Amino acid sequence: MSATTNTVSLAQRREELIAACSRQRSELGREFSNLRAPSVLTGGGIGRFLSSGKLKLPLTIAGVVLGMVATKPSRAMPLLATGLSLFKLVNSVLSALRKPAA
């Protein structure tokens, strides 16, 4: 009899947990919709404001500077030089591939 009662209580507990998860999902959905809603300051959603072309370069520069500050300059400079040379190499290869064969 105890196994039947235990099974019933487990099934009941499972249903309660499923209902609690459902409530949490709906609350989380409301919170995300509030974040996506247009803002008075930006005139639109914050994601749209941050992904606009106006802020991409300053945010990139700020990220690089923050990364440089967070790491030791002795480690970051060689990494930065390597990254820049790889970037130039990839750009030259891509430009060569984009040119039509004459």
C-alpha cells in the first residue's frame, strides 16, 4: 500500500512541478518582452539600438580596450599583433577570391 501512496504522491509532485515550470516560463516571457519593448531613450528596442551601425565600431573599440585592460599587456600585445596579421591575411585571400578571373 505504501508503494501505491508513494507513486501517487510522486505523480502529484510531478504535476505540481510541471505547473510551476509553466508559471515560471510565462513570467520569464513577460520579462523578456519588457526588455524588447521600445524604450523612451532609444526610440526602439535596446537590441535594435545596440546593433545599429552607429555603435558597432565604438563598441568594438571599447571591447578591445577592455580586453587589453583585463589582460596583462605583455600577453595581449603579441596576441593582438597575431590577430591583426591574420585579419590582413584573410582579407587579402578573400579579395583575391572575389576578383573575377580575367
